[in-house]
Amino acid sequence: MTDAGELARDALQQIHRAAVRHRDPELHRAANQIVRAAMSHGLDPGPVESYRPCPVCGAEPGQLCINVPGRPVDPGGMHPERTQPE
């Protein structure tokens, strides 16, 4: 049986995927609010960084970051600013 944490992570990823598909920043903001709420209660929302737009290189949600002069990506393929909670 799937635990509640896994169900919540799956739901967050579904919200982010819908936001990418519909190009809806409000859905991204809603998912980010859920992530912050979960983290404030000590829950792990899982990796949802790739569904955020990158403030450094402009990578769209769902895409990996690209190197820009003086701003290489981390080993996971994203800029640190993208992976930090908002």
C-alpha cells in the first residue's frame, strides 16, 4: 500500500505537470505553497525543482538548466537558485 507521503508527492508532481502543460504560473504557485506547508510540518514533499522555472537561465519547467557565463549548473543539472525553496 502507498503511504500518505508518497501520495502527496505524486499529487504535487501532477499539479506541476499540469502547470507545465497549461503554462499556468498560478498552479506552480499553488504547488509551491503546498511544498512550504509540508516542509513547515516536517514532511518531505519530494523533488519538485524541475517543475519550477529557472531564475538564472530561463529554463522552462520540466527542462534542465543550461550553463551561462559565470553560472555553471550543479551536478544535478540545475542552478542552485532553482532548487532552493522560495
